[in-house]
Amino acid sequence: MRDLPRLPSSPGFWRSPLRGPWFTSVLGLVLLVGVTVLFVTGLVSYAAYNPGLSPVNDTTPDKGLLGFYLFAWPTGPVWLYRLTQGVHVTLGITLIPVLLAKLWSVVPKLFALPPARSLAHALERVSLLLLVGGGLFEFTTGVLNVQLEYVFPGSFYPLHFYGAWVFFAAFVAHAVLKAPAAVRNVRRRGRRTGELVSPRPDLPTVSRRGALWFVAGGSLLLFVTTAGQSIGGVLRRTALLAPHGGPDPGTGPNGFQINKTAAYAGITPADTHQDAWRLVVTGRTGTVRLTRAELLRLPLHSSALPIACVEGWSTADQWWRGVRLRDLAALVGYEDTPPDVFVESLQRHGAFRHTALRSNQAADPRSLLALYVNGEDLSPDHGYPARVIVPAAPGVMNTKWVARLTFGDL
Ligand SMILES: Nc1nc2c(c(=O)[nH]1)N[C@H]1C(S)=C(S)[C@@H](COP(=O)(O)O)O[C@H]1N2
Ligand SMILES: [Mo]
């Protein structure tokens, strides 16, 4: 035992017989596909906020060239953001065991000495620091945002957004360098050579395949305890890992998930009482003030639309009934195509009290200022007296307790 290496920098220090090119390569190829999907769905989610439209939507200042790909977010299919963001969050959580196993499998390299054998080797190690650091950062900030809800006041989006670009740049470099060898390693199952293989392995307690099944089992467990929050129906009850302890929506027409309650937002019955509340609509021809009773005398329309939050949860379609946004635009001088619209809530504080919608969203006949849901008045927690509901958009654009709509170029 005397000559057992004590320092993690000596190859013999790492004894697991599982480590080797095959194990690392299988995990690497899973991450190659998975992380690419995460990156794309993440960029898509950013585009869905219509960040170019208004500073209130864009919580990522100075994105510069990184916004090159932005496009006007479409209004259909209505489940679009439900799908992209459900995939983003569920896949991210599911990949956590794979990421951890992959890092475990290459940890001896972290301690390898000398720190750099050549300039190329030094550059490679720096890129690995960005890769590992960026990866851990993205997964951690993502999970914290979902689980703790906005632990980073106002700054999650820029952190996650810039982190994603750093991570993905290092990821692409790594994939270009390693993917061909990884494919070869997976094909040549038997070979047990290479720097990851321990020179003095312990006796195996589990096969490499068994270890992979263990990782896959962890991922499966996370998947089945997460996915239900965006699939809905009875499967919602299987979403054990979805954030809990939120307001209980109860049952009945308004019995679907509540993000922020009226009490949290500081909305009181005095604010929403029929004598106090007015909808103020402003546009080309001036300003119109409407009571809820006056709104109810305008043509009412119904749309079946979900709410899909950036946190990954979503609701099944609910039946909303109210006044079309484009009909409200017509009241203030936009008879043909409505322009962009700035939506403000009664709420006085908080990042989600206002949003900007693009003209394609205002123009869609399914976009409503909803007054009813599932045949009943909106409940206070779902935005009474009136809320916006827009097809395919992130939940945050469905402003509750609406007080003011300002149509015009933003
Ligand atoms: N005024 C206001 N509107 C808001 C919010 C808010 O905090 N304040 N939260 C938004 C977010 S993030 C989501 S996901 C949806 C959730 O709507 P729900 O609580 O009716 O399910 O409302 C949106 N509208
Ligand atoms: Mo949300």
C-alpha cells in the first residue's frame, strides 16, 4: 500500500475500471444531441419574447450580434411555446445525470500535470474550462430559475443567455475535435486503452453497461417526475419535481395553475371593483375609457388557448372569452391592421406587469382581452377584471389585471 499514489495528478490515483473511451464517448454522444436541442430551444425561447420590440421584453441588454437570428414570433400553432419550452426544461432536467456521469468519467484529466504541454494543449484546457464551467453554469441557473422562481432578480435571462453562448461555443469546438473519435470508440467496444483508462484499476463492482443503465435510470426518473407539468391532464400529478408550494388553484372553471396571485401582485378588490376599474385604450385617434360592462357590450369571441410558462409548466387549452385585441385597436383608429401594442397591468411593481406584443399577435383573431375563462368570470388570481391571452406566446405575455393598452409604434 505504501506506493499507492496519493495525488489526483498521478494516473494511478483514479481506480475505477469503468473509466475509458467507450463510457465517456457514449455519454458524450448523448450530450452532443441533447445539448444541441437545448441550445436551439433556448434561442427559440428568447425569440419568443420578441426582445427586439421593446426594452420591457428584452431583459438582455447589449446582446448585439447575438440577436442576429431573431424573428417575429408566430401565433401558431397555438401549442408552439408549450412544446419548445416543455422540451427545453424537461430535456435539461433529464440530461443532468448524463452530464454528471460524463464529468465524472473525465475528472482525472482535470488534475493532469503538467498543466500545459504545449500552446495547443494550453488552449485546449482553457476551452475545457469554458465547456465545463459553462455547462455547469447553464444547468444550475436553469434549475434554480425553475425551482426557486427568480432567485436572480431581473438578471436570470442575461446570465442564462450569455452563458449559453459561451457554453455552446466551447461545446462546438469540443464536438468538432472529439466527435469523430467518440463515434469510433463507441463502435470499438472492447478496446481498453487511452488516457482515461486507469493503469491500476480496482476490481469492477458493476459492468460499464450496468453503469450506463444506472445513469439512464436516473434520467428516466427525472423525466417521468418532470414531464407531466407540460403534458398536463392526469400526468400533472406525476410531476413531482415541478415546483410546488405555489398557490392552490382549486377546482372549477378557474382551477388551473396560477403563477402569481392577486395578493402577491398587490391587487385588491377595491382596485378591480366596477366603480374603480377602467380599461384605458390609446391609439391614433386618442384615448377611450371603458368599464367592464361596456367591454361586455362589444362583440365577444372565444379561443381555446394554453398558458405556457418559461419555467416549463403549461396548461391544457382553456376556453377564454373576451374582446379581440384587434377590435380594441379599431376603437382607436386602426381599422385595418393593428400595430404593436404595449400592455400595462394594474400591478405597480414586478417585472411581469407590462409587456409589448407585436402587430401579428395583436392582429390574430384568437388574441383576446379575456373577461371569462371556461364559461365563468376570470378569478382574481387569473387576472380579473381582464387579461391578455395570445396564441403560442410565452406565459409572461398574457398580462393579468390589465389597465391600459397603448397601440402604436413602440
Ligand atoms: N400582471 C401580471 N401578469 C402576469 C404575471 C404577473 O406576474 N403579473 N405573470 C405572467 C406569467 S410569468 C405567466 S406564466 C402567466 C400565468 O398565468 P396564470 O397565473 O393565469 O396561469 O401570467 C402572466 N401574467
Ligand atoms: Mo411565466
